[in-house]
Amino acid sequence: SGWKLAKMDVMSEVNEVKTLRSQPEFDKTREFAGITNLKMSKKDRHMKTLQEFSKFLETLNEKVVQEVLKFSRDVRESLESIDEDLAKFLKYLDDSDNLIVKSEEDLLSDLENLKNKLKTRGDIIMKFATDLDDTERLRADLAGKELKSLVDKLVAIAHQLPDDIEHIVESEAFELNSEIITNKKNHANTSGALRISHVQVEADGLQSWENSRLKWRQLRHEKALKDFEAQIHSAEFTDPVERQHFMQQVRGGQSLRRQQLQKLLGQLGQLSAENITSERVHKVSAEFLALQEQEDRAVGSCHAGLEDLGIQHKARVAQRVEALRAELHAYGALQQEPDLAAISRSLSAAVTDPALAELFRVGGGLKSELEAQAADMLRSDEVIYEALVGDMLWRLQQINAGFPLRGVMQERGRLGQLDKLRALVTKTRTAPRAEVAQVLRALLPELQDLAELPQLADDFRASLAAVAGEIAAELEALQQRASDSPTSHAPLV
């Protein structure tokens, strides 16, 4: 019975399956209005959300562009204003009428003012760069927040799968980042160009101040000399007040004695044959002698007084000359002096360098010349005078100009001539007195030939020609003396 029940269950299931075949097939073209409306609603909301995001980006971009334009106008106007102010200030610094009345403290104050103006200009550029960076940073923050909001909205709408939404957001983020990076590069280039131009403006401004100080030193130097010349030729020194008062007193005494003299001459004129007596004559004579003694003492006193005034006047002149010297040295001391002590140490180290021993061996008097240069550079620790520096510069230029000589002679295949020249120069210092003229005659054509080489520096060639001229003049003088005294050797100078 159990088996029959199981068989009946199987048959029942078979019959149920058979009944399925009689069911109508599914209509694939059938539409479900609710589902379709839901899909359309999601799509519309999806697209609207994307459009709102795009509109937000457009609005944000427009706002950023307007801010950048505003910053650009502001920085352009600010730079134009401060550049105009700088130009006026630099023109003021170069004005001779303003410079000549200034002191060194005034110039330093002008330098501080110039630095403040340049700093203000630099701050404007830095603020512009910061504003541009802040604008892009704000754009990135706002766009990033809106992008996160977009993700949340699209996921909530669920029109597309999460993977598709992720691709959309990645595309939007890539475009946004690309635009921000491009803008930052452009901003960096713009602010970099402004900074570079500012460095040039700063350098030009400081150089203008330095030029103004140099001009001020020259103006004050010339003014000091003119003031000194005007003062030294003025009545203060040519006819000082003390001497005027002294001479007034002298002339007053002379006038008084002249009156006394006229009185005595009147008394003498009143004497006649009727009233003249020995007593009256002796009395007038004694008064004349007394007046003469007064005059002699007055002359001596005048001479002594003028000598004293001359000593005082000479002291004042010396004091004024010393004041002029101090003032001129004050202007000269503002010149930045070369570090001659350091240069001297370098030369001394080079002279004692074993690696340069061969150079000095074949260099003739190069070693001794450099030693002399090193010693000359230590002459003064304070003001370095142009005469000293000019002389050292000329000597060093001659040394420097002579270094290419060996290469020039080697290119021309005439190293032997150089060795011959070096031997002749050495022989002029060691040859006996009687042979010096012969050595000079052999040396002269060699020097004249070198002076014609176009590869050598003009100054060096001119020096060689000058030396050759001196040798030729000396040989001519020797020849003349030999002609005048054929039996004796002409002395060499």
C-alpha cells in the first residue's frame, strides 16, 4: 500500500508538470507602467543632479575668474602706482641740487625709505600670489564637497549601478583636478614672472641709490674744494677782523702822533729872531726826540702785533686745511676698498708654492715682482690712494699681458727667440759694464720684433715699444759720447 501511495504522488507531480505546458507563454512586449515611470523618474533625477553639478561648477568657475580678474586689476594698479612713486623717488635721489645739501645720514635714511618702498612692492606681489593660491584652494574645497554630495545623491537615486556612478565621479574629479592644476601652473608662472621682475626692480633701485651716493660723494668733494677756495680768498682770511681792528688802533696812534708833530712844527715855525732862545730850541728838540721814540716804539709794536696775528692766522689756515683734508677723506673713505691684505696673502702663497717653482724659474723677474706687489699691498690699512692702486694695477696688467707670449711664440715656431730674449735680459743685469752696450744692441731688435706681434695685448706691445725706444735713445747717447771722446769709454747711466 505504501508503494501505491508513492506511485500516486509521482503521477500527481507528472500531471502537474503537464498542465504547465498548457499555460500561455510570457509576453515580452508587455509594459508595466509603474516600473516604467519609476525608471523615467530616476533617470530624470539622475540627469538633473548631473546638470545641477555642472551648473554649480560653471557658477564657481565664473566666480573664480571674476576674482582672479579683480586681483589682476588690483595688482596692476598697485604696481603702476608704486612704480611711479619709485621712479619719482629715484629721480629725486639723482637730483644734484638735493644731493649736495644732504649728509651721509640723510643718504642712509633715503636708503631705508627705498628699501621700504621695495618691500611694499614685494609684499603686493606676494599677496597677489597668495590670493591666487587661496582662490584655487577654495575652488577645490567647494568642488570637492559638492562632488561628495553628488555621489550621495546619485547613489540615493540609484539610476545607475555604483560602479557606473564611480566612473562618472572619477571623470568629473579628473576634469576638475586638471583644471585646478592648469590654473595653478599659470598662476605660478605669472607670480614667478612678477617676482623675477621685482628682483630686477630691486637691484636697479639699490644700484640707483649706490650711483646717487657716488654722485653725492663727487658733488660734496667738489663743493668742499670750492668752499675752501672761496673761503680762503674771502676777507675772513685775506683781511681778518682782528687785523682790521689792530690796524685801526695803529692808524689811530699814527693820527695822534701826526697831530703832535703838526703842533711841534707849528711851535717851531713861531720862533723868529726876536723870540728864539736856546732854551726854547732845546725844548722843541726834546719833544721831537720824544715823539720820534714813540713812533719807533709804535712801529716795533705794530710789527710784533702783525707777527702775532700772522701766527694766529697761519694756525687758522692750517686748521681749515686740516678740516678740508678730513672732509675729503671722509668722502673718500666711503669708497669700498679692495681687500688688499687677502690679495697679498694669496700672492705670497703663490710665490712660495712648490708647484709654481718652474714658472718662476723661467719667468725672469716675475717672482720678485709679485713679492714687491704683495709688500706694496700692505702699505696702508686705512685709505687706499688712487696713485698706489693705479701703479699696482698697471704692473699687474703688464704681468698678465705677458703670459700669452710663450704660446704666441710657440705657434710661430720661435721659442728659440724667446729663450734668446730671456738670456739677453738676464745678461743686462750680470754683464760687465763694458759689455752692456753690446748686450743692449743685441736686445733692441728682439724687443722691436716682439712689439710688432699683433697677437699680444696693445698695452703690452706699447710697453715693449717704449722700452725699445729707451734702449735706442741710450745707445744713441752712448754713440755720441764715444764720438766726442774716442779714446775713452763712454760711461753708462
